[in-house]
Amino acid sequence: MLRRHGVPPVSSVTFDRVAKRFGPHTALDDFTLDITEGEFLVLLGPSGCGKSTALRLIAGLDQPTSGRVLIDGVEVSGTDPRDRDVAMVFQSYALYPHLSVFENIESPLLARGDHTGRSRAKRRERAALVDEAAALLGLSEVLRRKPGALSGGQRQRVALARAVVRRPSVFLMDEPLSNLDARLRTDTRLELVDLWRRLGTTFVYVTHDQVEAMTMGTRVAILDGGRLQQVGDPQDVYDEPQNLFVARFAGQPAMNTLDAVVHVAGGVPHAQIGGALVALPPQVRVASGQAVVIGIRSEHLEIDRRGTLAGVVRSVERLGHERHVICDVGGHLIVIRQPTDWAGVRIGDAVRLSMDPHRVHVFDRASGERVVSQRPAIASLGSRFELLSPEEALALDAAIITAAVEPVVDLTQAELNGETTEVPSSI
Ligand SMILES: Nc1ncnc2c1ncn2[C@@H]1O[C@H](COP(=O)(O)OP(=O)(O)OP(=O)(O)O)[C@@H](O)[C@H]1O
Ligand SMILES: [Mg+2]
């Protein structure tokens, strides 16, 4: 853990082939992930995919069935949550209803000392830390109020301040914005990223919200069925999903997908979708007759009289800044994003669609995996740079250089925060 003077500590977290089973049910399987010091990692996936399980394993609220969890390279499996120097913020704010905002934020500081050598803070010291955390989260004006007299957003910020006041080296956040209305979510999203920047601490943030995943994280890790599907820069994951699950899950609206069979004609690969032939990226490695699924983002489709795909307009959703035209193509619903001022189409209209072959994603239908593309490679030939064909690039392998706002008290969080105060069961 890095502890610099006057700067909050920051830790790395590693999952090393971690499995977590509950009886016969596997919540997390063969999960390996390095979360580096100071990064904002978003864990994204559908309900039940293992996101909270992963967080609880970092916090020490659960133990792995097999594999190791490491903080700063040191295995922590079996270590008491209080000795891990992490703080977790839950979806339910878990505030003490009978305590003031000040006392709620102060409560983790009343816990006994821990292995980090920090002893129970003195009263004046505590007050300074609470004031600092409250100021950071814009709560200085409401310190004397009880949680019942706060808005949902303020309660959420108190929960965050309670985590901040402990100066943990890792923040764990489990869908902390899901009880907030849309407007407040957007505001709090920005505040959280700002908080992360100011603290410089490691954030592990769980969500199933696409926008949060795209906008908040330095990296996003996508889980499905307890297995890691892909991890990377959010834009890279959006641009190059490694399998059909990620393609269909990451992004809003979801990527359009259509079953197709490959036809290579004159050396150029095409996807046959029903009776239509759609050109594929020339460098994609496919075989004639291969069953594939092609994917195309809604912003890469156009209603175009010369297009090869035929569809019928089923609905038009106006979103103000853009509209989504939903077409039935051979029984599949396809979404096309358009500016709102684009010429009108009406429900029932027969349309043709075109797409840029370079924007088409190809997945093997049997495995669901992305079909590897042989990227056009730039080879250095003396002082010249030339674009090589896929075949040339392969041959020259060695030369390639691109080559709900419910203040429910959560005993688990109280435990996690190392508190011994008696906790009421409701407000
Ligand atoms: N204590 C438990 N006992 C039995 N099964 C559990 C337990 N905790 C989690 N599970 C199961 O493990 C799987 C993963 O649960 P987890 O809470 O990690 O999902 P999640 O991704 O956080 O979902 P959500 O988005 O709904 O919060 C689920 O199928 C869940 O039912
Ligand atoms: Mg969860």
C-alpha cells in the first residue's frame, strides 16, 4: 500500500483464479483480475452474475472456495474485514437513523484500532476528519440533521462520507446510485468520479448500468454467469467486444445481431442474411459456409435506398437529441440511430439498410467468440511504409510492427466498518 504524507493510501487488488460456490451454485468461477493502484475499475454484468460476490470477497465478508484474493500482493483470504483497510458502500445506505449526519460519518472512527497501526482517533482529530469528509461531499450544512431529514442524494453522500472518513486504501461500491432518480444519478456520477480524482484511491465499482460503466471507469470488467468475459478500456470494449455476450450487453442500445452464413466471393467475404449479401471486413478470417452472427451498432446502420438489407419500420422512438428507428429484418428487430431532423419514415414503411463493412463485427455462431481479424499491418521496408494485404502480413509476420431510498441499517456494513454500536433494525 502506498501511504504518502497527507495523501490517502492506495492499494492494488488481485483475484487469482478465484471460485466462490454456495452449495452446488457457482457464483464466481476461475476469476482472475488485477486491479491496479489508483484505478477506477467498474464491474459490469447482469443480475446474479457475481458482481457483489466479487466485492464481498475483497471486503472479507465472504471467503473464496478456491483461489486467492490479494491486496498489495499479499493474500488476504481469511483475514478479518476490519484488517483489510477497505471501505464498502452499499446500495442501501446503511445509516444509523438515530444519529446525526456528523455522528454517522464519525462512527467508523470510534472503532478499535486495526493492523494498519491507526489507533482509535481522538475527539478533536475525529471532528477534523468528519469536517473534511463532509466538506468533500458537500454535507457541511447538514451535519446536525438526522438521516430522516435528508434527501436520497444527501443520504447517499453520507454513506460515501462514512467510507471516505476512514481513508481506506480501496473503496468498494455496490450499485451506490441505484436508489437515486435519473437526474440525481447523473449528478452523483460526476461527483463520484470527481471524488476518485481528488482522493487518488483505488475504486472498485459495481453496476449494471451501461452509462455508468462507459463514463466512470478507467477500465470495465464484464461478468456473466460468474465468469469474466472481457476487461479493458470502456471504449475498446465497446469497439471490439470479444464475444457475443459482451457485444449484446455492453452499449445502449445493444448491438444489433443477425445470424448469417459466410460466402467468400472473389476473395471477398460476405455474410448471407436471408436473401441478402452483406460485405464483411476484408481482413476477417472466415471460411465459406461458416455459420456466424454479424453485429452492427445502431449508429453504423443507415436507411439507404441502395442498401442490401430489406426491413419494415416497426416503431420510431424520439429521444429529443436523436431518434431510434426500429426495423424488422427477417424477424429480427434492428435499431438504427438517426438525428431527429432526418427525413421522415413511418411505421409500416419498407426500407433498405446499408452498413459500412469496416464497422461490421463477426462472431462464430458455435462458440460465440469474435472472429479474429487480420489487421492491415504496416511493415517498415527501408524508409517506406506500406499497407500489406493480410496474406503478405502473415508471410512477413516477423516484420510486422504495428504489428430506493431506504435508510436500512445493514449489519454487515456495520461489521465491516468495525463498529460495535447496537444497531436498530429500522428507522
Ligand atoms: N449467500 C448466498 N447463498 C447462496 N447463493 C448466493 C449467495 N450469495 C449470492 N448467491 C448467488 O450467487 C450468484 C451471484 O450473486 P451476486 O450477489 O454476486 O450477483 P450480482 O451480480 O451482485 O447480482 P445483482 O445485480 O442482482 O446484485 C447469484 O446467483 C446468487 O443467487
Ligand atoms: Mg449485487
